[in-house]
Amino acid sequence: MLKHLFSSSLFSNYIVSAFRSLVRHKMNLVLTVIGLSIGLAAALMITLFTLNENSYDNFQPDASRTYRVVMHQKLSGNEYPMTSPHGYQFLTKVSGVEDVLNLINGKFLWTGKVSIGADNFKLEKIIAAPENLTDFIAIDVLQGDLATVLSQPNKIALSSSEALRLFGSENAVGKTFLLLENNQTMEVSAVFADFNDNSHYAMSSIVSAKAFMHIRGKISYTYLKLSPDADVDNIATQTTEIFNRIWQDESNELRFDLQPLLDIHLAPNFTVDMKIGGSEKTVLISIALSLLLLLISSFNYINMSIAQAGVRAKEVGVRKVLGASKLQLIVQFLTESVAIALISALFACGLVELLLPAFNQLVGRELVIGNWSQYLFEIIVTTVAIGIASGLYPAVFISSFSLHRVLSGDFGRGKTAILVRKSLMILQAALSVSLIIAAASLYFQLHHLQNLEVNYEKNQRLRVLDVPADLLFPKKNQSFYQALSTIDGVISSTPIDFDLTKSTNAGAFVSSIPGVNDFSQGMGLGGVGFNVVQALGLQLIAGRDFSAQYQSDWFNEQQKTVAIIIPESVLMAAGYKTAEQAIGQIWHFGAGGHQNLQGKIVGVVKDVKIGSARNIAYPVLFVCGLTIPSTGSVVIEVNDQHSYKIQKDIINLVEQRLKLNAVEIELVEHNYQQLYQTDNQLVDMVAIFSALAVFLTCVGMFGLASFSAQQRGQEIAIRKVLGASRLSLMTLLTGESIVLIGLSLLIAFPVSYYFINNWLNNFNERINQSFIIYIAAAIVVGLVTWFTVAAIALRTASVKPSSSLRYE
């Protein structure tokens, strides 16, 4: 039976018949191909995106056994992927740990500003690495000897693009430059290929870490290579014990976890990561959206196939009279379905070629197709599967009717056919409404986060980057800030040793408070200068700003005294009833290598939210003139942050007074917006897919309305003869679609509310769902659908009755 069914002659007949059928029913072909092409193109691009996102670092040596150490602050709930390189000697002794790699972030060591002849540059992405670097990371050395760089001081390895930028050629081995901070001459001893985009590692300059392994500060990314049978949880516990011993003078409120290397890219991003990572949430939502588009496209095909059954009734009847079996008819219809799917796949590949650059811009990646032949088998198999899945029900449905019913042309009027068509249209409309609601909710939640009160000013604030701390914080250097204030457009300024949009670089631990028993508190340490409240726009509750009028505010290393401004949350935790009660109190605390410091409270401010607004707020202790990191920045309040003249005047002053070159300035507001780059991409993607879903739903409605109008042509003609107006006929034809949209809302509203509410619960700060969004989504889908059907209805109602009844 099967041999006969798929004989070469019969199979060729299926192909020829399918081709003739597609040519005869052009509108059905065009509408179906449009829908499936869009769905398949979206699926192809999302597949490329997903494969890329899941390929990060899987080519590194022993990637499945490599973990990154992540510090978890119990107090704030925040995480930080950096530890101290000093822990190396202890971690190597832990059972189950085969090797340890410390990558020291160069920004904690130098500003990276160098001089080459008469030109000044800033080195990008500097990493200090130990000699076992290549045991963890695959590096393609193009020239020179990387081992020499990793074992000797004053040697450096550059990426090919960095060598080209600095020296105008990738042949840079043997060339030298001057490190401006300490007048140290560095020799290029190796050039390596740029790191692959699909790696979370980002290095353009590599130096030896030997001279820095003793540092106890949190300046190093620490990676562990574990034995195959290692107990990860036990090693994490021992890691916590090791670093609590190293930092026993700071706080014991720390826990350390081990993060698999292959999970880093799609895990929640850290502000100090080597580069911005991806988002597992974005990948999963993208996959779901592409599947929904494919589903809607398939629904369109099923709907139009069933609706078209009446047109093809006599053809099927004749085939049955001539002896065609039910199975042969099923194969015939499936052949047509697969042919349509293959044609759609061809157009989809063209769409991918055309739209991939725009998609790359949307997702922030450089996806490439390469040679289509490498995906040919998967594309054909997937397309054939979609064709069979979409065409199976119509094929079975059409071939199952009796010969009498087939020849009567009553193919699409059965209860089953009507129920299937209406059910699929309801599902399509429900999906479209749900996607619009999701897109709007995403947008408003993101807008809410971006506009949350962070209790400092982002607008009209400039930040001079990477200034050595010994130039920022000497008390004698106040003339520099006074000179800044004389620049036209500058209102105030202050040094700061951390980035408000990322995290603090050091911690403080309050050990005792007068009159409060057994009180201790860990918090972030913010090293700042005079006028910090004014320059940063802090919300002062009580007391005053740090001021040059009170010279005792500045840190006195001999007496271990310093003025401090405390956050409101710590004030309340300490038991003070009012902020004024704390003013003038002396708190004892430790920070970095400084112990038993006496901090005099001169002000109380509202808690500053560091980093993203979605992070849990943690308290920051502002200290005047005390800093732990080796570099910092200057935050400057101006009256026009976009003024080129103001920025140029500031750069000139910094270069003259601080003797710095290649000075960089950034907008605090712009830096803050960068925190939401991944979220913005997700909102854009959901919005685009929602629009496509509505479009495909309209394509389906258009097709169904066209077939419905064609089937009801004689009925409409008779109604016109009996005096029916165009408006009444349009109402008759569009009424069914409006009812279907109404039923779809009964599904879309509760389902959307449930899933969006669960998603919003993941945020510390969230919006309340607005019923206006739901109504707006219903109106959009309803109006677009109505206009689509109304256009068909108007055309049908305008046909002369004689044209429809001429053969009756």
C-alpha cells in the first residue's frame, strides 16, 4: 500500500497537482506565504541569537569544570564577582581545587594613560594575569612570547586591534611606551588575536600579576578549576572561610558562591564585569515570541485551508469518484502544505539576509549567517515538519467527508469546521492582545525603574574619569576645585572614589556607637571631598555638607579622625529617634587598612541607591578626604551638561593643574541609562514581535473575511435587492469578528494578568498593573481587525446584485 502510495509516478503527480492548486488559489498562497515567511524568518534569527548566546566560553580549556568566585553581601543582598588575589595561596590548598586563576582588573592599579612619542593614549581593558593564564583561557598569540609577559615586569601583551590603535600596525613586538602615572617604560613582548565576541573575557592589554598578588583589596576576578568529582558546595564554604579570615578586620557578613563559567554570560550582570553580558530572560522570551509567531502563522494556514475547502469541494469529489483513497487525498493536501512551507522558507531566508543587520543592532550582537548550506538540513527538516503540522488537520478534515457532501460544496459549513476556525481566530487575537499588554507593561516597568528616586542627581552632572587618588584627595590640592568653580557654567564639584551607577569600591564596618550596646553595621564606603551634598545632589535630612570652612572635616591620618555623613537607614537601625540626635556623635569604624577611626557625624542624608534601581539598596557611609582605591573621579555640577565649551574648559584645566593627558569626561545620566540597555532591548523586541503578531492576525482575518464574503456573495446580493444598506451589510459581515475579539479578551486578560503579575513580583520596585493598558490593547486589536474586515465587507457590499445572481 505504502509502496504504491509513494511510487515515483504517483509522487510526481502529487507535485504537479500541488503546483496547479497553488497557482489556481493565488490569494491563499500569498497570504499563507506572507505569514509563514515572517514566522520562519523570526524563528531563524532567534535561533541564530540563541545559539550565539549559549556558545559563550564553551571553547575554553576545561570550561565545564571552571567556576568564578562571587561574593555575596548578606546585609545588602548584592553580589560582586571580585575578591582579593591574596586568597590564591589558600585556595590552591582546598581539596578538589586543581588550579586557581586571578585576573586583576587594571583599573584598580592604574588609569592606563600612556605616552608614545608626542601622542598620549589610554590603554583599554588592562588585565594583570599570572603565568597559568593559558591553562584557563584560549589565547591565540600572533607574535612574541606571552610567557615572557606573564613572568616579567615592564612587559606587556597587546591585542591586535590595540596594537594597531597605538602603533598603527599589528607588528608591535619590541616597541615601547611610557606609563604616565609612574614614568615606567613598558615593552610590547607579545601580540594576541582579539578575543572572540562569544566570551565574557575582555582583554586588550595583559601584564604580569606577580607584583600585585599580595593585595588584599577586592581587585581580582578569581576562577577555580575543579576536579571532576569535586564537591562544589563544600569548596564554596571553604572559600567563604578563607576570605573572611583575610578580611576579618572589615566584616564577616560575606558569603562566597561558585558560578559556573558557562553560566556567566546569561547570568544577571555585575556592574564590574569585563563587559556587558546577555540575559537568559531575554533569550527565553525571544524563543517564546518566535514560537508564538510561528503558531499564529500556522493558525492562519489552517484557517484558510478549512475556509477554502468549499472552493475545492468538486475537485476533491471528482478525485474520490475516480478512485482516490482517503490516504491519497491526505498525502495530496500535505504535499501542498509542505510546498507552501518550503516556498515560505525560501522567502524567510531572504528576509533574514535583509533584516539581520537591523536585528543585530536590536540585540547588540554581530550575528552572521555564513554559508546557508551549514543550516540547510535543519531548515528543510523544520520547514517540512511545520508544513505537515499545519496541513495535517485540514488534510484529514477535508478527506473525511462523504462523497455526497463533497460534491454538494457544503465543505466549510459543518459545525466542526466553524468551531475550529473560530477557535483558532480567538487564540490568535488573544495572543496579539496578550503581547501588546506585555510590551506595554514592560515599557512602563522599565520607565518606572529609570525614574525611581535614587536620592542623588543624575542630570547636569559631569564626571572626569580615572584620576589618580593622590591627585584627588590631598587636602592641599583644594585650589584645583576652587579653579573649577571659576569656569563659566560650573556650579560645584567634589572628588569621589566610586561610580554611583555601579558600586562602591571599598567597605566600612561600624564597630561601636556611643550609648548603643552591641551595635555593628557593615556598609559601603564612599570617599569624597568638600561640597559632596551640593555636587552629588544628595538629600540632606539634618546637619550640613562637608565644607572647607571646617578644616577638621578632612581625614587626619595621625589622629584617625574624619567627618562623616551617614545614611538614614543606619540612623534608624542605631535607634536614634530623630536625625538631629545623631549630629555631633562620634562613631568608631574601620575601612580598608584603617582601624579604630573616629567619625564625627556632621550630616544625615537619605539612602543613596547605588547602581541599578532594581538592586537592593545598601547604606553608604560618606567620609571626607579618606579613600581606599587608587583612582577616582571628579563629579561636577554644571548648568548645561551638553555644552562643549564647558567640557573643553574642564579638560584644559585638568590637564594643566593635574598634569594629566587623554582626559575623559562622561555624563552621569548617560552612564545611568546604560544600566538598562538589556531591558531596553527586551522592550523593543517584545514591541516588534507584538506588532508582527497583530499584523499576522490581520492577515488571517483578511483571508477569512475574503473567503466568507465570497461564500456569502449571493446572500449579500439578495439582501441588497430587499433594501439592505451598505452600512447594515458591513455591520452584518464585521459583527462576527467583533464577537470573536470579545471572546479572545476573556482568555487574554486573566492569562496576561497572571503572568505579568508573577514577572513584576521579581522587582523590589514595581508598578501596579493598569486596567487602561488592557483596554488600550483590546481597542488596538479590535480596531485593526474591524478595519481589516470592514474593507472586505465594503467591497463585497458594493458589488452589484446582478453580478452575484446572474447564473441563478
